[in-house]
Amino acid sequence: GAVVSQHPSRVICKSGTSVKIECRSLDFQATTMFWYRQFPKQSLMLMATSNEGSKATYEQGVEKDKFLINHASLTLSTLTVTSAHPEDSSFYICSARKTGGYGYTFGSGTRLTVV
Amino acid sequence: DQQVKQNSPSLSVQEGRISILNCDYTNSMFDYFLWYKKYPAEGPTFLISISSIKDKNEDGRFTVFLNKSAKHLSLHIVPSQPGDSAVYFCAASGAGNTGKLIFGQGTTLQVKP
């Protein structure tokens, strides 16, 4: 079956530093990946759509300069939280769609804590 | 603007009984709907989906019903098991499942032994 690996699962960083989160499709190619953010007891909010070889499409209200997305290959998308602040602390989840296929496979998520 | 709504934040049922989770949507362009199960600190796990050309889809203990005129869908779990206890999210996408997923707020299901 389709497997998406997300790394790291947990990260603690200091305010002002940057953190990179990786999302890999292990057994399929994904032209499109999605990045979500979830606050405690709330829904998954789509942050951006990551397209291989092109710029990401950000949702309204998401700062593209703060949340840098790179989708350099068909199996890897990265989200970099730059100049992190405590309010960026959240659960970040990626999902991937198989190229030419249907359905979405989610990563296991990354718990980011900014201190 | 919450395009996908799950108005019940929680639901508690007895083991063996039916669990019914509801979801409403506002965007008539949505044509593909999915249900996910999620545990804390984990990614969502796909359960079942339905295309707008259907009004019912069944997979084992899980059945999803779609009422397009009411813009409403529901997930039935029968019989409910304690292992079903989790947060359930409905999600919708448009344009033939080529678009992004919009999630509801989630419903926490507790199945009591």
C-alpha cells in the first residue's frame, strides 16, 4: 500500500531558529503533496499545496515567507518553519497523492514545540 | 468560512450498537468525500470514501451515506467496537478528486465496553 513517511515526529526548537520537516512517499510518486496544521482539539487546516517542480500554493492567511515549502522530487516535500515563535507550536501533517491516482495518504505528523 | 462542518464534537455509544457520525458541507462543487480516523499525535487513517455519483458506499462495518440535496453525509459504524474510539474527520474535495481536502472539525467517538 501507499506509505508516507514524515520526519521528525517530534521537535523542540528555540525561538528564532528554523525547523525543517520532511515528507516522503516511500513506494509511490507524488506530484502533489499537502501540508496541514492542527491545533489541539481542532480540525486539520490546509496550509499549502506543494507541487513537484513548481512553487507551492498557499492558503489565505498562511505566510509563505515563514513556511517555506520545497517539492524538489516526486517523492519528497519539505516544510521549513523559519524564525519560529511559540505560536508556531502545533502538529504539522503532510499528505501525498499518487501521481495519476486517487486518494490521499497521510504522514504520521510532526509535533513542533517552540520554546 | 467553514465549508465542512461536524456539529457534534463528541459521541458516546455502547459496544455493539450503531455509531452515526454526521457531516454537512456548503460547497456544491465538492464531489468526493472521505472519512478519516485519527488518534492523538498521529496522522489520519483513511476509512472510507464516496463519490457524488453515489449515495451509499459500504466497506465491512463502515457505511457512508451521501444526501446531495441536503449537502449531508454520515458515517455508520455497526457494530461499534471499543477499538473504534478515536476522532473521526470528514473531508471533502472538488473537481473530480484532483483538489485539496477540506476537513471538518472532527467528532470524538467513545465506544464503551
